[in-house]
Amino acid sequence: MAKAKLDPLAPARGPLLSVRFVVALALIVLGIAWMAYFYIVVRVDPTVLPAPDPGSPAFMDDLGNWNYFIGFGLVMLGLVISAHPATPLGRGRGVVVGMLGCFLLGLLWIVIYYIFSNDMSSIPVFNDLGQKNLFVGIAFMGVGFTFATRWE
């Protein structure tokens, strides 16, 4: 038993659900829900004529594309919080999973943008963001670096 505690290659275990991890998951889900609600309910489809009235609440319509900034900001903040060692993604193999996941998701976001940049009308969220899709992809890669600082 004492030998297992001294093994430097033994994975560091901690609680699966910590308060920090629950907050991180809640922020990620809230960010996705914010963007989905704006896109499905509030946003007016620019291809429909005559343009229907925007959904409610009215303040979300007034924010316009800032809704994506709020949504992606919440997602990125949740991912950064999940990089802490008190969460499963912040220790052991979770760091590599989080780091590579964010790097690949950012790369995939940018590649999809470049492949379909001529006609993005059929891809939800991409069609509203335009060239701001590059910021989203780079932001995912930046969050990957927060995981990389935890890698041992």
C-alpha cells in the first residue's frame, strides 16, 4: 500500500464532481443554450421576406450578434475553469483530452469556415458570424493553451 502512494506514475485522483467542475459544466451548457435560444427563437431569418417580428425577449434582439459573444464567452470561460486541477479535465489524462479537444475543435471550426465560406447559408451560427468564425476557432485554440499549462 505504501509503495502505491510513492509511485510517481500513479494517476492523481480526486473527486469526480467538484463545485468548480459543476460551475464549469453549467457555464458551458448556459453558453450553448444562450446561442441556441437566440438562433432559434429570437433571431429573424434574413432570407425570409417579409421579415417577421423578432422573438422575445426584446433585449436579445437588440444585442444582435453580441449574443454569440456572450454565448461563446460563457463556453470559453467554462472550459478555462475546467482546466483547474480540482476538476477531472484539469488533472492526469484529462488535461491532454481537454487540450487536444480544444485544439482540434478550433482547427475544425476554422477549416469548416474556409471550406464553406462561399455559401454558409445552410450552416447554423456560421452564417451569422461570417469572418468572426476565425475568432471562434482561435479562441478554442487559446483555451487549449490553458490546458497545456497544466500538462506535466
